[in-house]
Amino acid sequence: MEHFPAKFDAPAQRRLLGELRRIIAEAPLFVPTMPRSGKEMSVRMTNCGPLGWVTDKERGYRYQATHPVTGKPWPNMPRVLLDLWNEVARYPAPPEACLVNYYAASAKMGLHQDKDEADFSAPVVSVSLGDTGIFRVGGTTRKGPIRALELKSGDVVVLDGEDRLAYHGIDRILPGSSDLLAEGGRFNLTLRRVTKP
Ligand code: SIN
Ligand code: FE2
């Protein structure tokens, strides 16, 4: 795992947030629900790029080319995210999905692996914007040591190699730790390659 603190400086964070506002205007945040139980997750989600990650009670975790509520194709992935991937991913094809998670003050994300992709040789690259998130990352089984680190606005994390399938999650966010978002809270953008090139 690689952590790049403040990879995006304050002006770059504001520019990326502007791109994100346009994406959300076109592809509104939706409420993801868990497979089978239908329980609502605490984050709100949307995507950009050719594919988006979605989940619901009936059909579970999957990638699809359209927004589950509007039925429209996902907005294009902003150039700045493709540039980031080219810089840090060391992978010969572009990302296909950018999952956007929004964490309001009490939202969190349980420990999980990202494993709905066909190619684990591509890394997972994520960008944090807004309030600090307490990120936990362990090994490739649920047992074993877990470490916690703070992801601040502008930070980038790359899960690659033996950490590509590491369990990870967000324990909680620290409300009020950033003034980037007028509404407070935290956005996380996760870039992934879904299919084999
Ligand atoms: C995720 O693993 O889906 C999100 C991680 C994060 O919010 O930093
Ligand atoms: Fe994840």
C-alpha cells in the first residue's frame, strides 16, 4: 500500500470538487443497499466512467454502465483522475470505474475487500476530499493485525500487489476537520480497472 499525503493541494482539491459537483448534478447520489438483507449502507454513492459499482437487495454487488435510478450512462471520468491513474497506477490500461462515496458525519464503511473486478493485477487508487477519515487496513484475511491511518483531504492511497485484496474500511470520519465541503463530510473517489484489457 502506498499513501501519498496531500497529493492534491488546496487549489487542486477545489478544482476536483468542482468536477465532482458536476458529476453529482448529472448522476445524483443514491442510497446503496446490501445484498439479500436490503439494509441501507450509511454512505451515499454515485460513479463516473464507463462502468459504475452499484449494490442493491435484489441483484447484489456489480458493475453496470448506467445509474440505477436515472438509467442514464455515468458521466465521463474527469481528465485529472485519468492523469492521477497514469502517474501512480503502473498499469497499461485506463481505469473503467470511479466510485464516489459520500460520508455524512456518522457514515462509515465496514471492513471489506474490493473483489468484484476481473483483474486484480490493476491497483485500486483512491482520493479523499473533505473531512478526515479514519482508514483501517489489514491483510487478505479477516484475521491478523489491522492498522489505522488518517486520510486527509487531498490524500491518495494505492492498494497494489499483495495489498490489492487487503481488507479495508472507514471506522468513522472526523466531522469539522476540513472546510473544503460547505455541507461538511467526506468524499472518497475510488478508481478501478474492472475488465482485463
Ligand atoms: C471504499 O473502500 O470503498 C472506501 C474507502 C474510503 O472511503 O477511503
Ligand atoms: Fe473498498
